[in-house]
Amino acid sequence: MSDSQFELTRDQKEILLRGLRFVRSAVALDMTDFSDEVAAHRASEYEKISRLQELLDSVPVAETAPV
């Protein structure tokens, strides 16, 4: 992962986190025949999503000036 730093507005951050919840649901609802391999792949995908969520949670929220 790069060490790039960026800020998001509160709305941008919420949109991204909402999108991650959608992605997590899509992984859970994927219609494949269950097997140990599918379970391992799903667990791997959940871990990637969790790491990305943690990364987004650590991004500072940019303070926007009142208009």
C-alpha cells in the first residue's frame, strides 16, 4: 500500500463506506456452490474489504468552509 495521504469530505467518506457495505453484501450473496475453496475465497475478500474500511476510517475528514 502506498503512503499517499489524502482527505475526504464527510460525504465522500460516507459514500465510500456505504459502497464497501454494498460490496460486502455482494460477496455474501454470491450464488456459487459452497465448498472449502469458496469459503476461503470469501474470507479473503472479507479481509480485503475490512482492511480497506480500516484505511478509510483512518482518513481525516476535510473541514469545508461555509459558503
